[in-house]
Amino acid sequence: MASVASTPSMGYPWVVLRPCIFCLVLFGTMNMGMIRKVSPPSQWTQDGWEQEDFYRRVYDFEKHHFSARTNYNVFWSANNYEMPNPIPRLDTEIEYWYGTSETKARRADIDCVRKTFSQTRFRELKGYAHAQLVVVHPEGFCKTAMQFLGEG
């Protein structure tokens, strides 16, 4: 199995990175000030929503329903997994969406997908950050997905 990690290690050994990532996830998800800095309310709330109220409700829900360890495990499992080696050939259409605000952060992922699945079409979403289309504009997400599926 080949290990694929979409989180770049920047050359640091995992013995250093794991505790750093754990602390970042721990303090980042349990600290409202950190959440505001990383994800400004104006960028992550739909038009017409009361931004501070929305953030407070999300923060309170997470604080009482998810432990720091759970957040860490979700982060870790989403960014590190085993891929078969060699990766089987896929005969399917793939479209990789990413926002212009995350292009630099997704560069290694894009390069890996381009190399591994040559049939992939890449769609850059102007002005969007990671997952912002689905979180803030679900109707736009559905429209874009339906276009890809040939039903829109």
C-alpha cells in the first residue's frame, strides 16, 4: 500500500508534526477567537444570516458534542490514508473542484490527482475557499453537481 497524505509535512518528522497538529486542532476548535481568524464569519455565512449568532451556535454545538480528540481523529483520518499500490485504473469521469482562495494549499493534492487520474478535469471556483461552495451556497453546489452529472 502507498501512503497518501494530503497534508504536506514540510520536511518535519511526524514525531514533531503530530503534537503540533493535535494542538492546532484542539485549540482551533475550542477557541472562538481562533475560529474567527481562520474562518471569518462574513466568508462562511449565507446572506441574511446573523453572522455572530450563527458562529456562536456552531461553536456551542461543537463544544458540547465533539471532544478535541474527536476533531483530531476526523482531521487525521481525512488527510492520511492508504492507497493500493499500484492504484487500479479507473474508467470514469472525475472532476476536481477547488476554490481560488485555496489553490496554493491544494497544489500537492492537485498534482497527485493529475498524475494518478489523468482523465480528471479540474474546475477552479473563482473567489471560493475550501468547501465554501457547499457550505455557504448549497444551491450553487447542487447546480454545479447536476451540470457535471449531465442533468442540469
